[in-house]
Amino acid sequence: MGGTTEGLLVLSNGRFFRGKLRGAPVEATGEVIFNTSMTGYQEILTDPSYTGQIVTMTYPQIGNYGVNADDMESKSIHASALIVCELSHMSSNWRATQSLDEWLIKHRIPVLEGVDTRSLVKAIRSGGECSGLLVPSDSLHTLDELREEALDLPSMVGQNLARQVSTRESYFWPSEEETKPITVIAYDFGIKYNILRIMNSLGISVTVVPWNTSAEEVLEMNPEGIFLSNGPGDPAATGKYAIKIIQKLIKENIPIFGICLGHQILALALNAKTKKMKLGHRGANHPVKNLLNKKVEITSQNHGFEILKESLPKNVEITHKSLFDNCIEGIKLKNKPVFSVQYHPESNPGPQDSVYLFKQFINEVKKYVKKKRY
């Protein structure tokens, strides 16, 4: 168990919350957000999309089943810090290799326990997501000084965080299929491992490339499909570099599938616009309506930006919408095999309602390959 000291979370809107500082006793800064998932804290903390964020878990007790090597969604923790009501120091699961507390200490990540998370979530819901500063209570700064420091923290708007988390070198994830697999190039804006696991299990071999790999380099690899991954930060900031690349690839008529940040960057490449939401979607219980088949999916989500509906060009069709706030959750090009969704169909953590989207992508790739051969 890590050492215990008093800790303080100070928001840029002036609110502050006290608790016990566990995990690594270090300061942390970031955008303060909340996630409504009851489980999946390890997957959430290791999801690169949470880079630059202090994650508040709304479920009252976190950590009861510990952590293990199999549930990692990347090589390390990407969230800046964790806020919980109660931290369990005992791991009651046969798969656990460490307690959550031990794991956070190892990765130098602080966790603030004993916080009134209901009050914190209400503050975020009413005032909107904002930056925050987590420090030990014995900090030499006064509360007013900490408030000023929190106020000076940068907004998520304008930050290209994909370049921080993307792979520096291309790498290969082979398919589990023994027959000739489908070959897909995946742009890594902050890709989760479970996306690669699912594609591999469905017969796709994936070459993962850095976020700013040129269209010419990708086309030289002769891809049968292109995937645009999830990731952190402002899509418009990442799009300054990625939009022209994606536009060139769209012209080639190769099937393209985007998720989360990849969905937003695709929309920008199609001349739409994005904006920061007052309150993002983060949890494993978000209802989304598929407008094509009229079915409702319960989805896993993590995003703080959205596509502006009025900015979409006429050749783009909205395929999915949120039943919480009607924001756009899916789009497709009417005349090309190009589509994307705002949520996470790989769902780790979360329900498996939307895995069909990977199969839909495979079907488009098979059509493309057949047309290319003949």
C-alpha cells in the first residue's frame, strides 16, 4: 500500500475538493472529467485517449479486482491522475497480479481517495469540463495561489496530443487466420490494443503507422483498407497535419473506417467542423441509435469534441446519433466506402453491441479487393 497524505484537487473554476493522496505522492494537472463505467478502470487509465486528463470514476469503489497484464490497452498509463470515492487495496480476482494502488505507485500516478465524487461530478456537469490541479495539502502555495495556477492551465482546445502518444515506428500485428489475411494500414492517433485484437481475430493483419505518415508512404504499402484510430486532444489541432493526408487517401477509393478521434478527423477531411463539448461522453452505457436499421446500441464512449451537424457537406450521411443529446455518433460518405463512428465498437470496457462495424469494414474491404482484381 502506498503512503497516505492529505491531497487537494483545485479546479480552474475555483472549486476545490479534499481527499487522501495515495498512489504516487506527486502533483498532477489535466482536464478533469468523469467516467460512469462500473468496471474497466485499468482499460480506461491505459487508453491513450485519456492523455492530459484527470479521470474521476463515478462508481463508489474502485480497485476491487486489481490489475493484470492482459487488460492493458497500451504499454502504460496515460491518464494524469485518478479520483475515486473509495480505493480498494485488496484484489479479489484470480487474474490479478497487483493491487491498483501498487500499480499506480509503479507508474508514478497519483490517486485522490475519499473525494465526494457525487459533488465533483455535479460541479463538472453544471460548469462544464475544466482544467484542474492535484497537489498534496502541505503544498507551500496558498489556496488562492493554487486557484490562480489552475486558472492558467491550458485548455484541451488547440492541443495536438496525438503526436505525443502515437508510435514512432511502424509495427505489425499479424492475423490469427491461417489463410491469406486482409491487409489494413492503421493510423495511430492513440490506438487501443483491443481494436487490433478484434481486427486480428476477424482475419485482418494490421500495420500500424505513425499519426503523420504521408499518403504516399501508405499507398506504397498497397493497403486493402485504412483505419483511423481513436486518440486524445483537439481533432482540429491534429487535423492541421492529418486532413490533407486523409483527403488524398479518400480519393483512392480504398475503404476507410474511423473511430473516435479518427471519426472527427475524417469529418474534418470532408470539410466539416468540430467543436469542444461542454460535457463529453465517457462511460460504457451510452445509448446510440443506428439510423440505418433503427436499432439502439449501448456503447462505450470517450470523447470531448463533436462534429457540427450544420457543417456536414451534402455527400455525407449521418448514420448514428446519441440518444442522450442527439450529437452525431456516425457518418458515411454516400458515394465511397468511407465511414466512421464517434464511439468505441471494440468496447474495452463495455458492451459488445457494436462489434458488427468491424465486420462491415471487412465486407467493404473484400468488395474493394474483388473489384481491384477484376
